[in-house]
Amino acid sequence: MGRHLYSLLLLLCAPLLIAHVVRKYGRENCDPMVGRRLGIYIPDQVDACLWIHACSLGEAKVALELARALIKHDSSLRIFFTATTPAGLRVLARSKFASHVFPWDFPWVWSRWLAKLRPKALVVIETELWPNLVAACYQAAVPVILANGRLSEQSVRRYGRFGWVSRPMWGKVSHALMQFDGDAHHAHSLGVPAHAIAEVGSIKLDQTAPQISRERVNQISDWKRGHILVCLMSSHADDDALLVSWALQHSELRLLIVPRHPVRGPEIKTLADNHGLSASMVSAEIQDKAKILIGDTFGDMGAYLSQSDVIVIGGSFSGKGGQNPIEPALMRKPLVAGPSMHNFQAISAGLETAGALLLTDSEHLSGAIDKALLNADAMGQAAHAWVEAHRGSTELQVQAILAAITER
């Protein structure tokens, strides 16, 4: 009964969903792919595949690492990907695997999809579960495997408010491969049977350091000119406002802002201009006198991080749950984050305990950055060492997924 009410509400919200993606992705100059999101178009036949779903960019990168590791163990596997956001779809499109935009969770969509794909299993990255999809897989005897699973306390409370539809969904999960102990506990509290849960760490900790464009490094180095550089990584609007205000009080330092969505570059430049601070975007000509540099290009995070002296984690001062701290940790950078790190709760707690990350709030941000600069070498080494000590999750999850397919 609960799922039928959910489906009715979802149908009634369809016009709002369409307006949302048209507006959001239109701002990013991306095709909203409304027809595909409505389930009008279904993928080409990829018979007896392993279907891996990843919502956005971070999950898509995890999905690709998992797929490559699976293929190394079983080259006969056929992998099919879905993703929700244009950024995630772009990453998947560059791979050799078939991919398709993930449609909204209307009940009539999934029977057609499952008949066409006949998947060995559905592997969902992190938390992207949907009631009608899980129910359809359960009815078709397709195992649903949650890989690299994470559940913050905020997520548990949100699911709890809709327990009438979420609890039956979680009870149908075949295997929940959760990152850390807290994630495993949360999965069980939501309804996943204890025998289906395993604690396996995070695939993100197995990633390699990002590639570095020498041309971009030289460009930033010429602008930096020996100044100390603080980088706000993967930022949102509230993070930008806070760091621009910080920059006003620290004229001797330089600030690099790398927005989560590069299309926001002009918006950040306007913010800086309104505060009387000169700013340049990397995609345009960089002015030597610019106090703030805006990293509004794709694929250059490695170059941005390599030239920075302290990394401030975006999303952590804007209530967004924080962005991934692992890439700067691998590059031995000291880390500063705000109070909202629930997207990486266990990882940020581990880095903090190791002495690699300083958790602070907006009021004490300046002091935290000063402390990170003073202890930069020790914090950077501690960050790298912590990540190295927690590698190995990919292999554990590969073995669990292969075993689940074999069982079927």
C-alpha cells in the first residue's frame, strides 16, 4: 500500500521534476534528457549484464573502478551503467561500457528494463536505492547489491520519516556492502537483515592521486608567484561567500576557489568583485594582480591541489555534507573542513584522529587555516599515511559481488 501511494505522489510530481531538470541542466548547458528520465526510451539490449547504477560524478568514478576490477576477475562479464547527472554520464561515456541515463522511479518503467537487460544483479553505488526499482528486482529474482554503502545519521532520519515506503525497500536488499561500522549499523536499523550486511571499507580509499596537467600547473604557479595559496575545493555558494570574506582579512595570502559546478565561475567572480577583490577565471586570461583565482575548468583538480598549501573542503560550511577529502590527502595536503561532513563521516573522523584534518566552524576558520599552515608537512604526511593504511576495499567488494552472482 505504501509503495502505491509513493508511486501516485511521484506521478503527481512529474511536472515539477521536469521543470527542475530543465531549469537546472539548462543553466549548465546540458541536455535534460526528459524523455529518457520519463522512461520513454529504454536502453539497447545488453543481455545478462551486471547493471551498476551511480548517481553523480563521485559515484560514477567508484562504479568504474569497481567495474574494471570485476572484469579483471571475470572477463566474460558484461557491464551496463546508469547515472543520473550529466557529470556522471560524461565520465561513464568515456569508458568502454554501455551506459544510459537513469529514469525516474515510475512503476511501469522497470518491467521493460528488466526484460531487456535480464541483469545478473543490480549493483547500486552508495545509497541510490528506489522503492519501485528494488521491488521490481525482488519480484524478478534479481539480487540488489548495495556497494560502497554509506548512511549518515541525517540519511537515516530522512528515511525514517518515510518508513512506510523505505523500510520494505531496505528489507529487500540482498547484500549491503557498507563502508564502516556506523554505516553497517544504520543499514540494519533501516531494515536490512543482519546476515546481508558486511563492513568492507571504501573504494574511494583505493583511488590513485589525480593526474596533473603540467601546462595548468605552470599557469597557476606563474600567478601564485611564491604567495601562500589556500584552496577551497569543490565549493558551493555559501562556502564561496565565507572564503571571500576571509580573503578580505588576509591580503598577504591568495585564494583559489574550485567550484563544485564550474558553470558557477562568473557568479563567483561577481561575488569577489562586489567585495572589492580582483578575481580571474582559469578559463579566461589570468591577471597577475588577481587576489582570487577561480578554477572553472574540468579535469584540472590535480593541478589545482598540487599548487595549494592548505585545502578547505567545500560543502562543509554550507550544510551540503562535505566533498571528498581523499584526493588532497593522497597529495599530502593539510585539510580544513567545516561542521557538515556527513557525506564522508567516517573518513573525515579518521583523518581528524590521525591529525590530518582540522574540523572547525565559520567563526574559527582563520585560526584553523593558520594552524594548518603551521603544521602543513606533518598534517600532509598523516593524511597520506591514513589513506594508505585503509586501502583494499575494492577487492573485498569484487569478491562479494562475484559470490552473489554465483549464488544466483
